[in-house]
Amino acid sequence: MTGMKKVAVMTVNDRSPNNRLLSFKEPRLRFGYEELLEDPKDGLLLFGPAEPSPGFLYGVVGTQEGIRQFEAWSQRLERPVLADPAIGSSITFPGFETVFRTPWSPKPRVTLTVDPDELDKKVRLTDPHQRVFDTVDLFAGPIRRYVTEEDPKIALWFVVIPESVWKLCRPHSTLTKKEGIAPAVHLTHAKAMALYAEPDLFADANFAAEKHLYENHFHNQLKAKLLGCEAVTQIIRQTTIAPQEYLNRLGKPRRKMQDNAVRVQNSLDNLHDLNNGGFLAHRSNMESADETEIRNPSGVVRTGCER
């Protein structure tokens, strides 16, 4: 039969799936002068955005320290960031206005502050599902409130996180009992799923169980909780934008990172695909929506900001 799609097949009695690797063509992006390219960096540098924009409004959410570091870093975006001559793949970032054809304001339109003490408590909860859920809420909650209660709408939210969030709010992250803080309601994942199926008399236990429905991953859970808001986010680690403040015993940055120009371009990744009234590149030649399905293990999709 012609025209049928190839899929990975697994029967009920199979011990392992009969997996076949499927190759999908990379969707191209439309830039200025109706040019189509796969690489957003090349497209913007060569042709600029698909349509001009009078300006760009963005917000920042993080601790006071993270916001301070971001504002210092954002001032660099107004000027070119030179490529590292020792790295062949390094490409000069010519400045935000040169690339995106719109001015960059080093001062965010709005800043939302996360309490560092509260963040430290949440990020050290011993239950990984409650840890990620509560930590994400510290960042997603302020964005949700601003989007639903304030105006104008922000085109992009920069979510600035400390290393503790990056290390402890991902799948398979571990935390010792000595370092951790026990949650008010302790549940195994199996117990949580049982409670969700048959709720307890106590609301706090049921709420703790519901937290196990979400993927145990800060990045993915943040995106999911803000889907209903249509809030676009870009997560940035504090050690990325202020490496000079996080040094090892030898006085070198703790993390081995790419050169400055590449780091700046990577930190603006979501701007490449952001379609804010025709502001940037548009996706072109996309596959039809019915060919893609996204599902979490529980089969339940939770989003925030529903109105």
C-alpha cells in the first residue's frame, strides 16, 4: 500500500519494541526577502527577520542577584561580541539591532523577583516531583499573574536560574537526606498515582499526589504550565551570563563553556522562532499537525493561565 506512514510497532506479547528510526525533513524558516533557510542564525545574519518590527518588549524573572546579572549581560547585546579567533566555528555576534533589525533595550520592560530563601527551600525538597513542581511555580506563578492581570503583553520572558535549579530539577537528579528538606506530605510515586485514582480525605495529600502527574523536568514543566498563557520563555543559567562570578580554586569559571559570541547567540534561541506580529522568522513547509502527537506518561496534560 502506498502513501502509508512508517511507525514503530510493538505487539502486546513483545518484550521489546520493533523500533525503526524515522527521518523527518528539517522545516525551513522564512526570513527577509522571502528567503528560506534551515539555520536561524545564518538566515538572520544574511537576510534579517521576515518582517520589520517597531520594538521588542521582554521581561525577566529570577532572584535579585539573577536579575542584576541579566541586566549587566543585556547591555552587551547592544554592541558586537567578537568571535574567538582560536575557535574555527565561532561567529561574531554583530549586535541585537543589526541581527533583528529592531532596537534592544538593556532594561527589561518588567522584572519579577523570586525569593531566594523560598527558592532554596523548594529546590531542596527530597521528593523530586514536589521539588520540581514547587520550584517551577516560583517562576511560573509571577509570569501567570502578570500575563493575566497586566498589559502590554510581553513577547518573551527570560527565566534566570541558579545552578541549584539546573542540577536538582531535572530527571534523575539526586539529593542526599543531609542536604534535603522533607516535604510536609511524603509520597512515593506509586502511592501518589493511587491517591490520584482514589483521592484521600485530606486535600494536602491529594494536592501532593497531583504534583506527580507532571514531568519531573524544570524546563518542560515550565513550558507546560505556561501554555495557556501563550507566554514564551527562554531559560538562562546565571553561570552562563555571569561566569566571572562563579570561579573555581584556580580562578577559572566553574563551567567549561563556549566562547562569548556563541553564548550570546544561543541565549537568544527563542527569538529565532518567535513570531511576535511578524517580528522574526516564520516556520515554513511544516508537516500537518495531525502527524505529531505529544503525550506525557500519565496521559494528562496540565497547563496554566486558562481563562
